[in-house]
Amino acid sequence: MITLTINGTAHPLDIDPATPLLWALRDTVGLTGTKFGCGIAQCGACTVHLDGNAIRSCITPVSAAQGKAITTIEGVNTPVAQAVQIAWTQLDVVQCGYCQSGQMMSAIDLLNKNKQPSDDQIDTAMAGNICRCNTYVRIRAAIKAAARALA
Amino acid sequence: MKTETKFNISRRHFLVSTLGAGAGLTLGVYLSGCSNDKDKAPLNTSSHQPQTLFEPNAFVRIRPDNSVTVVIKHLEMGQGTYTGLATLVAEELDAAWDQIKVESAPANAKLYSNLFWGAQGTGGSSAIANSYMQMRQAGATARAMLVAAAAKRWNVKPAEVHVSAGKLSHASGKSASFGELAEAAAKEPIPAEVPVKDPKDFHLIGQTLPRKDTPDKVHAKAIYTQDIKLPAMLTALVLHPPRFGARLQSVDDSEAKKIPGVQHVVMIPTGVAVVATDFWTAKRGRDALKPQWDESQALRKSSEQIREDYRQLAEKPGTVAVNNGDTTATFKHAAKTISAEYDFPFLAHATMEPMNCVVQLQPNQCELWYGAQIQTMDQMALAKLLNLTPEQIKINTLYAGGSFGRRANPQSDYVLEAANIAKALNLNTPIKLLWTREDDMRAGFYRPLYYHQIKAGLDKTGMPVAWQHRIVGQSILAGTGFESAMVKNGVDATSVEGASNLPYHIANLHVDLHSPTLPVPVQWWRSVGSTHNAYVVETFIDQLASTAKQDPVAYRRALLKDHPRHLAVLNLAAEKAGWDNKPLGKDRGRGIAVHESFNTFVAQVAEVTLHADKTFSVDRVVIAVDCGVAVNPDVIRAQMEGGMGYGLSAALSGKISLRDGQVEQSNFHDYPVLRMPQMPTSVEVYIVPSAEPPTGVGEPGTPVIAPALANAIANATGKRYYALPLPTAV
């Protein structure tokens, strides 16, 4: 039995400790906002926060997440997260939308650590998140808008 | 202009002629959608629904709570069709945008056909184009009935009833919401013909209205196939053969079956399916399989060998796609002859959501949940496999996490795979087929590998007088339901589009085609034939311009006199990019390309900077687009930005290659795609004002960037590139 603390709630789970956190979230707990894209930490669709840091849940075994605070897109509610979601909405960033949970989780992590990121810092911080609809121009703009709103 | 209406027209009625009559589906076209038909589909009859629903046609439902639901017949895969089609209804209904909700239509070809096709499906950038009048009429009809109900209730003339932002009113001071009149409007007769607005009266069409899918997608409430969870549902993964054409001989599944949670291992036509309680268990089960493959019929070639085969084939004339004037004679007298050969690799679509499908097979019914893109074809293929009627195939169309053509598979590949698992198991249980990224990348259905030869003869002034273009590559449509309508006289329209309808005025034009067969499955990929033909045409014309020592924009202008819409986007992009200003300076370059696809005209100017290590970056892209009436300018901008990015990704790094018949790539580490640092810092989109009927924007932004970029590199370095992807160092 492994207990995961997800969005502030403890979930005792009867699963193989090697199971990636992504699949525990999606298949066992039923939180499907976190997406599967590649399975090898190349695309960022599975990004969640572990003790406040963005990680790729597709390669993180649940054994490594036990005892830590896991935050998923369903559980974000800080002022930074709200600013990000508002900016994403106002700029109509999304197209297919499949990668956007991961994009927003990376953006929230960036703004948590860097209140006014430069263009280069945004590009670098977001380079691990692929968007095949190529909404990158708007993601950049939304991150800047969120930073302005938080300033 | 004959070249500018070709594509949608040629797709029209494709299924009617090929799959229609015998298959048991009525593929009629409902121009207004205003039928009183009893099998009008998606009435949700569950008990909590209000009884007093006003549903004047298959597309509009108005409830007493004042909500207006627009039923969307096209797949929302990111292109914005939920927003665009809803706008058309809201405009004619004079609804408030806030009261509009959207819902995906069920599979029902009779009610929800793509009017260009005669079958339900999304593709060819046709959603807005085919629905423009249909959805407006649906809204106008609903409005007329609301007005009639208000006039009756208030005892005034219908012409005196004013409708604005979801409210009906009269000069006497009387007013009512749509919801308040819904019940009464439902009792009004459905008018046979209702006029639609004069475009000068539009107040929603042409405005940037917020996307209808944004709130769900920003707050992780959008449900994709990947997210479907049904009672007792099992998850299936399939082990596919390592090479195209290989088949399963036998499989030792003893280790797989020892894993707790692995419930079934079944052989299906496409491989071995492991069916388990969840993804991770199914994956562990699949990893434990020990298969024996029969590879006696498998393809063992490399991409290089295929390319060499194609080059040899190109030594012989192909099937003629177009032949104007006399190219052979003209070449003899040309002052100068320039020739080139071009290479294009296989490309994977690489949607963010790998292919997947949920299927539940029950006696006399099969229900599916997935991002269905050609519902009618899938229904037919499933009906045949399962020995059901197409009407017994119930499809719930969900959001698709991208498609770029992939989900519109003319062979229903992943859908049939899911159904084959359900059929083999013969349980009532829902089965969710999931592909991993590796499955998705190696399953085929690629943009075909192409080889081109091209030759132009120039007169003394450097202007082209003869143009000969030979294309070699697999036919996408051969053997599919699209073949009879879109393969004419041996020429697959998707192989030559963008080449055979060359917009440049060259009196002697000859384009021919070889369509060799290979066991590598191929499919359309965002903008289809234009992905390679636009590159060849637009880089070659650029080369001719520099050979003639002429400005590439001026050279194109001279040849586009009969194509005002090409000319207009060319001029707009050039103007906005500052084309006529002084050169960009050392280590910088600027290139242009113009191309029509799906009746939409796009020109792009790319600016590049060369770095000390010979790498380059794309700094700025200026895009001009003419897509007729701009229904939602912001959605158009988004599709131009994203479509350009998709094409840029392929231009910089897109390549699926075969070695000994095996696909060398497997995931994003070896099939790199565009990431944020590679996206140009500045992407500007300019829309040509137009009163022409609207055309699509999902695809036409994609094929223009690769030639614009290559021309920019040539401008900076003097070097031209005849293969995609481009080298990283130039």
C-alpha cells in the first residue's frame, strides 16, 4: 500500500510501487487532467508539482512521490495559478488543448520561482513542453500577461 | 479562376458514388437542416431534461433556461470549429454569445453530412466552408419562429419584433428572452425558407469572440478519448509487427498472463492485444510477450533504397496530370534551362494525444467514444467488420488532442483495431485501446516519401516559358473510399495539388506523376499535396527569379496577373514585412512564398539570422491570408500561427526514415518537433478583407513556411536546399 497526498488529500493506493505517478493519477485516482504524451519525459504533457517543483509524472514512480505534496492541474488554486489560467483564457491560448495542463503547470512553476521572467527565461523554462498545435506565441504572451497581473 | 475551386468540389459526393447505395445509409444532403425528420438525432431524453425544448432543426436547441445549444457536426481538434460554427448560428439568431453552448453531433450522415462530401466528416479545411449557409439558415429559422411566437403573444406584426443579443422586444415596451418564448416557438410551423442577413448587418461574424472550448480546456474539464472511464472498462495495448507487411506467427503469453491485472491476451489482425485493468498493467503485460513474426512478406528496404527506386522510375514519363502547350518544343528554343530534383521524407503526424479509441460491443450495437473525424466511413468499416448496420454503430465524438489529418484515416485503422479486440473478446465490457507514443510513431500512415524532378526553360528576359514537373510517391487515396472521386485517369489529386494547378502563367506546362506502391501505410498530413508541391514550386520559382536577377516578389507579380487573390496576399505580406526596404544586413536573410490550398490564399515572409556556428534561427514570420469572409479573425490568426509552426517543425526536423524496413524513430527524442525556443519571436498575421464565401484555415498556413524559410536562407547564404528537412547548419 502506497499513500499519495494529491491536492491536499491522502489516497492510500494498492499499486505496484514502480507504477509511474501519471498512471496512478489517471487510472487509479481518476484525475485525468494530467495527460500522457510520450512516457519518457520528452513532451511535458504529464507535468505536475511535487513539493512545489514541476516534474514529469510519466517517469516518476509512485514510490518516489510518497510522503510528498502532489499538485495536479485540478488542484492548483494559488494567485499565480489563477493568474496563469486567466491569462490562458483571455488570450485564447488553447487549440486542441491536450498539452495545455502541462504547459500551465510549467508556467506556474516558472512564475513561482521567477516573478518577471525574461523572454529567454520563458523559452528556456518552457522548452520541455511540446505543443503540436504550436500555440507557443500565445503561451509566451500569456506568461507575460500573468506576470504583469501579479506584479 | 478554375484553379481556385478545385479541391472541395472534387471531394463532393465522394462517398455517395463509392460507398453509398449498397451500404444502407442514406447520404442525402440536407441543405437547410430544417427537417422535421423523426430520426433527428441527438434529443437527450433523460428525465431531467425540460420537456419544453425548442428544437427547430438538427442544429439548434433553445431551452426555457434561455440557453441555446448549437449541435456541431464537425470534430473539434483544435481548429476552432466549435466556435466558428456556433458563431454562424448565433449571428442569424441574434443570440448573445454568452448564452450559446455547443455539443458534438452524433454520427448521422443524413443530418450531419459535410455538404462537400455527402458524408459526415471533417477535413480538407472545409468545416466553415461547407456549413456557412447551412448553419446560418439553421439560426435564421429558429429566429423566425421565435419572432412568430412573440408576435402572436403580443398581438403585433412579426416585422415589428426586434431581436438583439438574445432578447425579443417591441416598441410598445414588451420584451421576452429566448427561453421565455421557447415553448411557444416550438409550436410554430417551421418556415420553408428564411432569408439570411446581408453581410453588412453582421455583428458577430467578423468579431473576435472567445472560443467555446477554452474554459474546459484551461480548467482540465475537457474530455478526450484518453480520459474516458466507463464501468468495468478494460485497457488494451497492442504489440504491432516490427516491419510493415510482417504478420504474427505465434506468441508465448505465459509470462504476460502471470501479471496480476492482465485479463486477456488475444491475437487480432494487426498484432497481439493485451487487455488489463489499466494502462500500466497492460504495458507490463505487453512487454512480457514473446512473439514470433512471419517476416517473409515484410518490407526490408531503407528510405535511401526507396528514393533510388523512385529516381529510376522518374526516368520514364508518368501519368499526365496537366499538359498545356508544348513543353518539349519550347525547351529546344529556351535561352536557358534550369533543372532540379527534390526529396521529401515520410512524416508522422505526431498528435499530442496518441491514437486511441474506446469501444463497447453489445448484441446488435456497437458504441464508441473517440475523436472521430470521418464518422460515416468509420461506421461503414465497423459495420462490415462486426456484421452490423451502420446505424447500429453509435459514435460519441469527443475532443481530439490534435489530428493534422491522422484521425481522418480512410482505412479506419485504429478504430478497427479497437473493434477487433472487442470482437475477439466477445464481452459486453468497454475496451479502451491506447497507443503509446512509440506505437503511434511506428504504426505508419505517414505523409508519403516523395521524389520530384523539375525543369524550367527561360526566355531571354529570364521569364519562364516552359515548366516540366515530375512527381513520384505513393497514392494516398488508392484503395480508399475517396478513390473514385479523387483519383482521375490514374492521377491522385492529392499527389499533384499545388503543382498541376500552378498559378504562375507559363504557357507550356507539363506535370506528370508516378504512384508506386509500397507496404508502408500512408495518409494525408496537414495540407496534403501542398506539403511537398508548394516547397518545390515556391523554391524553384525563387531560384528562377535569382537566375533572372530579378526581385522574387516582382518576378512572382509578373506571373500572377491572372490570379488577383494570390497577388493580394503576396503584396500584403511583402508590404507588412517591409520587403522593399533596404536589405536586412549581414548574416540575415528574407524569403517569401505564396500558395493556395483549399481555396485559401496565404503568403509568408520569413526572416532568418545566421549564427557563427552556421546554425540559423527564424526570427520573424509575416503571414497574409485571404480566406474569404473572416468569421472569427482571432481563430484565423491562431490557425495561421499554429499551422505555420507545424510546417516549420517539419521543415527543421521532420523525418521518418526506414532502415532494413524498420522505422528508425520512436518518440520525441529522435523525431524532434518544434519547441518554444525555435518558434519565431514575432509572428504577424494580416487578413485580407473579403466578401467572398469563407474558406478553411486549418491547413493553408502549413505548406508556405518551408519554402519561405528556404528562400530566406538562400537570400542570406546563396545556397539552395532541395530536400526537407533542412540541415541544421547552412
